[in-house]
Amino acid sequence: MPDIFSDLPIRADQDRVFDAVSTPAGLDAWWTKRSEGERAPGAPFQLWFGPEYDWRASVTKCVPNAEFELLAASPAPSNSLSGEPAPPA
């Protein structure tokens, strides 16, 4: 699956945007129905969208107010939440 990139202005403080994409409370406000985790490299994350979409991930990158990346574990339709294809088994 190809990556999709968008550039759009957000009228909010950088720390508020980072919190929205890297904390359970922030994610639950706009993306997940429920999530758990800590924003520290190697930390596990749970992203619950409903009974059929209960994803597990781990934090692979966390640079405060700059970058946050999760790598999805099974079960997920791909190996990362960015849509990269899973490696061959």
C-alpha cells in the first residue's frame, strides 16, 4: 500500500498536537475508541477501534513535540500503522 502524505495547517500549539497523536487520551479524542500505552521507545500500545480491530503496537520513535511512531504487532492488516506491507514470513 502506498504511503499517503498530507501537509495541512493546524492552529494549535505544537505540544497539544503532539499530545493528540502520542497519548491515549489524545488518540481517544479523535481516532481510537480506547487506547493504552506510554510514549517511550519500546513501550507497548493498545489501539482499540472495536471488537474486530484491537491492535497492539510498540513505540519505535518518540521525539517530544516532533516525531511519534508505532510499529503494529499481530493482529493488524500490515506491519506498521503507516500502512507499510508486512515482511515475508
